[in-house]
Amino acid sequence: MADEDIAQLGKLFEDTLYRHLGRSLSIRMVDAGSCNGCEMEVNALSNPYYDLERFGLHFVASPRHADVLMVSGPVTRNMVEALKRTHDAMPEPKWVVAIGDCARDGGCFAGSYAVAGGVEAVLKVDLHISGCPPNPIQLLQGLQALVHQSAMDGEVA
């Protein structure tokens, strides 16, 4: 994807975000047991090439400041409680985004004694971004679609 395409996607995202939410979008990322492929792509969103902060998105350390809970990997049994507590600590409105194929159904780890399943086995998922791993453009497009769809559903002002 060319630099102009990324800038155009970012402008569309920024317009949608501020028009419907009125502010930036805060994301809390949780690795629920992944291979770290998805995390590498999410980290790429913060590099100078993609620079997601210029579009009004930023990662936060506390779920109390987050609008979006982004979860990667299959949910391992030892992460179930932590994932629920993180979600419960978030203020309304809040959305859950499952990233990667493992977050959808456990991927190649499905059926393991150590895996509870995909994110949907623990929390209601508002958006799933497919891929193994999804690239940064797919992540941005998914988040933009989430905000746009939430606005159409009347979930945001």
C-alpha cells in the first residue's frame, strides 16, 4: 500500500472517529496466549511509517482509560480471569476486538488442554480482524469499520 493510501485511510479514520466519538480512541492490548505474530503487527502501527497516533488512536496501559480491548491469540485457561477483569474495568462504551485467526477459534491451538478457546468463549466480540497475522493496514481498516458501524448502530454520540 502506498504512503498516499495510508494517509487517505488515516484521514477517513480520523474524520469518522472525531465525527462520531468526538475524541481519540484509546486501545488496551491484551495477549491472551498468542505466538506474538499479531503483537508484532500491532507494534508496527506505532512505528513512524504507520504512526497511528496521527489518526487519533493510542495505546493505554490501564483498562480504565480504554475504549477498545484488543485481544490476540487463543485465550489460555490461565488468562480467562485476567481477560474478564480487564474488560470489567473498562468504562462504557467499550468494544472488544479479536485480532488474528487464533483469537477467532483458537487456531492451531484449538483443542489443547491449556486453551479455553477463542475470545468469544470468554467475552462478546464486537469485531474480528482475520489474518495470521493481520497486517497493520487490516488492523486500521478494522478499527475504522468498528467506529463507523458503532456510530450507525447508535452506540456512540
